[in-house]
Amino acid sequence: MVTTASRDKNLTHCYVSILNIIQGEVDPSEVHKSLMRIRERKLAEFIPWGPASIQVALSKKSPYITTQHRVSGLMLANHTGISSLFDRMCEHYDKLIKREAFIENFRRLPMFKDNLDEFNDSREVVQQLMDEYRAATRKDYINFGNKQAGAQGE
């Protein structure tokens, strides 16, 4: 589990999609009622540009694994809050590169002998991912790729 705290208080993070896998003795009507309660009370904030996507998969208990619990579950969620974790990683990377910390080990390799382009390219990809997650919180996200293409063509 990852917990992130956004430093940008103006940005409201939201779920892009959720998959719940529930294993064990579960009444499907209980699951349906719970999903309806989540939607009615707006307990989970979803993207403004698409439908609230909560997928549920019910499965039987495994005969090969013994547990003390009647039900177990797993939630896989795509949440825009992960961008704040990537932001912190980029800040740490920038500080390390500025100080040239741990660089000497890489400079010995032929790939990094002349430059650190591979690192810088990777840093740029993570920045683009953060930008896209931030854009996904806005209603105009559908046009995000078009704006990117227009800016590159100029």
C-alpha cells in the first residue's frame, strides 16, 4: 500500500479506476448495495471526464490456501495521487544529480562515459507521467494529448 500526501492543496486527486477482487463467502447483493452506497454518498472521488469505474470480481476460496478469515480482498486502484510520489522522486533525483552523488560508479560504464542522457531521458518520462496524472484531475483532460501534439508541432 502506498500513501501519498499532496503538497499542492489546490489539486484534488481522484480515482481513474478501481478493481476489487473479493475471495470467499460473499453475497453478491451485499456487494451491490455497498457499491451503490459508495456512489450515492460519493465516498470515492472519481475523474470528472469519465464514468466512475468500480469493477468487482468475486471468486471462491482457494482449496489450497487455509485462512482464518471468511472473506479476503484486494483492491487495485489507479489514483492520481501517485503523482505526488513521482514528484518527490524527481526532487530527490534532481538533488542527487546536482551534487553528482553516486555518479562515479555509472561513469565507469561505457553507456554513461560521456553523458547521463539515459538518466535525463528517464527523468523526463516521469515528468510527463506526472503532468498527465495532474491533467487527469481536470474536466478538459480529453484534450490533453491534442494540446501536447500541437505544442510539439510548433
